[in-house]
Amino acid sequence: MAAAHQLATSASALHGSGQIGHAVALIQDTAASLSPLESAAAIALLRHGQDDLADTVIAINGRSRAEEDVMRIAVELHALGLADDAGTILRAALAHTPAQT
């Protein structure tokens, strides 16, 4: 979980110093390199005082990760007691999935 802690700590520090764009860029750059478990852990860590950054991690992962990864992140979030976040990431993924006919 070191990667999740590093992301949460670095993004929080950037955000706290007013470098919001850099915090978002860091999240975008590292989202794909984290495992689903690490992504869920980073969201959980950010929920302790950095809700806007947690929401950003959810949105980025929901848009950019493979469906299987999104489902795994959602399962991990649910297991961590973050059922609302699990639902949010699933909805974000569905919003960026082409409609099936």
C-alpha cells in the first residue's frame, strides 16, 4: 500500500500548497499504474480530509480504467465501507462506456 499512501500524501501536499493543477496531474499520471486495491486504498486515505481529491481519483479511474479494474476498485471500496464511492466509480465508468444496442 506504499503507492497508495505516496499518492495520497503527495496529492494532498500539492493541493494544500495551492497547486491544485499539479495534484490533479499527479493523480492522472499515476492512476493507471496503481492496482485496483491500491486505487481503493488511495481513495480511502483521501477521504480523511481531502474529499475533493478522492472524488477526482474516482472520476479519473472511472473514466480511464478497464471495466474489470473499475469493478475490482468498486469491490475494494465496498469492503472498506465506502459503498457510496463504489457506486460512484461504477456510474462514472458507465457514463464513459459506449451504449450497447
